Amino acid sequence: MSLSRLNNPHLDTMSSDFLYHLNINVACSQNATDIEQQFGDIRVICTGGTQKRMKELAIYLRPILGIADNSEPVDLCESGQRYAVYKVGPVLCVSHGVGSSTFSVVLHELLKLVRYAKCEDVVFLRIGTCGGVGVEPGTVIVTEKAYNGCLENVHEFPILGRRVRRPAFFAQDVVEGILGVGNQPKDSFEIIKANTMATDCFYEGQGRIDGAVCEYSEDDKMKFLQKAHDLGIRNIEMEATMFSSLTRKADVKAGCICVALLNRLNGDQVTITMEQKHEFEQRPFIIVGRYITHLLK
């Protein structure tokens, strides 16, 4: 599969393209040999919320990819002061911030970057933490369908003054591929495929009663979460609808792998210890490492 168009014909008429938020200048977008030399070998782009987590992932992937390097990972986009980008062989590890709005900015620019670099068959992955819905803390969820805060299986947002609704689901072969290598008997945790709700707000949008403002009851919250559970939703985060819909629109395969830090049916507060949180956060690393190894065979 070639990333020659990205479903935007206007890119074919541009002589240059400044990827502003990455601070990468594509001086000749119709023949970006410098970009191709630096990024043309990319096969997987891993994304996650924080710079720290992506730096840790880059270090974790080195031995898996056979890279003998103990040096400090270099943030290729540090000068942009917005998103961190680490390159580990054929993998980019990129921070995206919190929520769809910040993620969509860097995702657009990453999609264009791999186009200019003439990368083929690139898979985008998001790893992160989430709130579980009826699952135990520490469970790893691989998203099939993504639902918005109105419990609709679409990503809805305004374009040119009108609301656009795009389907929000991930490629089944990516979902099954992740599960196929992710489930191993020796693991001390469970990995499942399920639906995910992605909201625009961490507090009210997710039905929490511990935010600065709350105009609904505990009973209202529980009815909403049960309705989500009935739709097969087993986790809540803030990016999956945008991520799945935009990558599908760009004809790029993607997957979303998150670990639950709590079961929202039991409360709103994260009560695990920092040691448990760190161990839980390593679980998506393990799954991603196995999947990347599988892809690069």
C-alpha cells in the first residue's frame, strides 16, 4: 500500500510543507529526498500521551529490535517544544498529549510525514491508560469499535460550519493480529478485545462525580455506565474515535491498546499504588513489542 495521496488531492499541488507542530520543514514536498532518507524505513508509529512514556517505550524496544544502544534517546522534534518524537530503527515513538484535539494535530502531520518519506504499509498504534468498565484494573483492552460521549459509533466534529460524522472502528486484521501475539499463557494479566468510549472531557464527559462541576446523581452515572457496558464498551479514554476515523479516512491501518487503571463501575478515583501503576503501564509495552516483532518478520 502506498501513501501517495492520503485522501487529499491538494497535497499534490504543494511545493513545500512546513509540519509546524513537529518543526519539520519539507522544503520540496514533491521530491523530499532528505525526509525519505531520515524516515523512509518507518514501519510502525507508536503514539502515547506523555513524552516520558514514549521515551521509555523507545528504550524498551531497542533490544526487541536488536539495537545495541545505551545512550539517551534523542527527541527529534524537541525544537518544536510541543510533541516528542523518538526513532528506534523502523519505529517512531511519538507523544500526543491528552485528548483528540492535541492528538489530531500531530496525527495529521505524522500521516503527511510518512507520505513524504514514501513509507509503505505503516501501522499506527496508540498505547495508553484508561478507565475500565466492568473489567479489573490491569486488564489490557484492544479496541474494536470506538464510541463517542453520546454512545454513538462515530467521530463527530465540525468542518466548514457543519457537523461531519465518520465511522470509528479499527481494522479487524490489526485487532486480531495484536490479540494473536498478545495472549500468552505465561502472562499475569488479561488482554481482551472490546469497544471503547472516547470523550472530549475527563470529568463530566465520562460521567465522573469528582470533577469541579457535577449536575447529575450517582444513580444517573451508573445508568450511563451500564448502558455503555451493554454496548460492549469495556474502557473509556479520550482519543479512540478520532484516531480510528482519521486513520481509516487516510487509508492507514491502526490499533489502540490501553490498560485499565480502575473499574469505573466501582468508583471514579484511581486507588492503585504508584508501583502498580508503573507495572500496569508496562503491559501495553509488552503487547506492542510482540506485535512489532510479528510485523517485521
